[in-house]
Amino acid sequence: MSLQVNDSNPDEFKMKQEKPAGPTKDGTYAKSMGGTELMNKALLERVDKDLLEQFNIIKSRVREVSDEKPNILWLHDLWNDPENQHLSDAEKRKRFERLIFVSNYQMQTYMLAYGIPYSETFVLKNAIDPITIPKNAKDGEQIRLIYHTTPHRGLNIAVAAVQKLAETMKDKIHFDVYSSFNAYGWPHRDEPFKEIFKQIEEHPNMTYHGFQPNDVVRKALESAHIFAYPSIWTETSCIAAIEAMSAGCQIVCPNLGALSETTGGFATMYHWHEDLQTHANIFVNFLQGAINSHRSEDINNKLLFQKNWVDNFYNWELRANEWTGMLQGVLELMKQRKKVDDSK
């Protein structure tokens, strides 16, 4: 099966360099409900406030470095984001007691790009609250596909694939799309995708939901079967995939960036291709296969194992303990350093 897909995506790095509101002093965006902001909110809710108060934790974009508290730089973005150029300077890196990464893949790209040693780094992966799947939530003959991340990450390919598959599968499939830059408080960035949104709205097998809060998306995942994610964005992690896995969804995605690490071998994964048209044709065939085999016993067993793994490995109870241990370790190292300095 083959299809044609339009490349309407703007340049991702130019988009990320624009700052319509600008990050706050801790690196987050005030009106954003993106992954970084969701992780920061969860961290503040789950780790001891007195411990957190002893640190200045900056998220990706350095705007204010403390002279009074140890600085922790919690990196969520790609190594080649222009905001990260300062990390090539070993002296500037000394401002931070630790560089925190959200995946081993991400950490190693920074290390190779900027000559950062392991001793300056630490990996603390993203986390979620596990999703409880109601009984019978996924019953019914129809296979529900979902896409629930920003549109520039591969929505154009996903829409073209569903359009093609719907020609023969008809009402066997339905595609729910939760996608908008309103997640970051940047609605004007949706403009290049208006035509794709229109195609979704006009197609009987698709529903466009725009931006919805995380709790609404999590609810939708409960009844979804497949996360259709033909990613063209190099992920440093993928919270959308983690939540989909917890909700018992099969994931169809390429082996781009940290997706292999994040999905732990459970995804229906294909080899990524630089050419958009080739990528689209690979994806539509993998998605078709996933739909046709989704009700099989093998897939059901795999998804049960997947949920057990992700709920144990990516839950906030575990991650909060890891954060606590890391921060306490930094304080202990600082104390030991001070002892050595005082003894000189």
C-alpha cells in the first residue's frame, strides 16, 4: 500500500527559537501545559518541599542562576537547540551541580556534542500517574486510533495514512486527534496546520479535538487501541507514548531518537527514513498490520506485559524517590567538598 503526503511542516528549530511569551526565570513557560511543565508540576507535588527549597532547579532554558543555592539544570530539549550552546563551555557548566537528562539517549547526544563527562550528568526519566483502564472500555468492533501530541511531529503522515486505510477499512477504524500548539499557549503556531485540521474535521472516520487538558487526553486513551505516531521529531523522551502504553494502547512508531528507549521494545516499531514520502509508505503498511492483528492473543498478552512494565518503571512514586536520592546525594557531596576545603 502506498500514499502521497504533503510536507506542510514549518522549520521546527525556528519555531522553538521564537518566544512569544518567553520562559520564566526557572525555564518553564507561564501559559504552557507541555511536557516540561507537567513534569515540573508533578515534581513539586511529590518531592519534599523543604528539600526542593534548597535548590534552584532550572528547566532547559537558563534565565537566572542562583548564587545562594546549588543550581540543577533539568534538560528536556535536544542537544542542538541553540539554547544549549553554553554547555560547550566547561567553565559555564560549573554553575550547575548536576545536569539532569530525561533519557540515556538524550544524555549521550549532549556528551558527544559538548564534551560533557559522565560525572556532571544524571538520568531521571519522565514519569506519569498510571492510567486505570475501565472494564469494557476497549470493547467493540471498531479500532480507535489516536494522535495526542503537537502537529509538527508527524500529524501530516498520520492523517494521510488514515485517509488511505479508510478507503477499504471504512468504519472499522476511527482516528481521534488531540493536537494543537495551544498546549504551549502558542495558538498562532497552528496556522501552518489549518489545512490538515480541516481534512480531519471533514473526514467521517476522524475527529479533531484540538487542544484538551491532560486529564481529558488520558480519559480518551482509556478507550483507544493504537497510538498512531509516525514521528518526524527527534524525541528526547515521549510522555505521550508513556501514557499511551499505560492505557494499554499499541504504539506504531519509528525508531527515531529516544522512542526505542522510551517504549522499551513494546512498540510496533519500524526503521525511520529521512525521505518523507518513503516514511509515509512504511508507516501506512505498519499501521495496517497493527490494525489487522490488534485483536490477536499475542498482541493482547504483549499489551498486558507492556502496561505492567510501564506502570512500574515510569510511575511518579518511583521517580520521586530517585529525585530525592539524587538531591540528597548532591547535598552530601557539597558537604564533603566543604570539609576538604575547610581543612586546607
